[in-house]
Amino acid sequence: MPAESVLTQLKRVGVVTGHVFTYHSVSAARNVCYGHSTKPMRIILGDYPEYWVVGPADAERLLRAGYEPVS
């Protein structure tokens, strides 16, 4: 049985409850977050080399869990 990804584990324990958009470059994450999103979104540095674009509530929970925001 393959190991669960960290993101799957975070969803299972309730740290992340909404949709997470995963990107492998910060420029792609910024493009979606600032250029195409109609809702407020935040970029979180996930497990290397991933950038997670999430809603504000999930971003706050991820920050409390020790993840870092991308400015």
C-alpha cells in the first residue's frame, strides 16, 4: 500500500478542509492566486517542491501547524 501524502494526511485530520490547488512553481501559484481567482486565496509553502493555494481559513490552520506563507 503506498504511503499517504502529507496533504492527504492533513485533510484526514482536519487541518485542511477546503480545496487545495497544488503547484510546483511559485510563479504558477501566484498566477492563479492573484490573476485568476475570484475568491481570496493564500499561498503556503507545502512540502518541497509544492506550493499550495488555499482559502484563508485553511491558510490559518496550516500556519498554526507550522507551514510558512509565501509573500
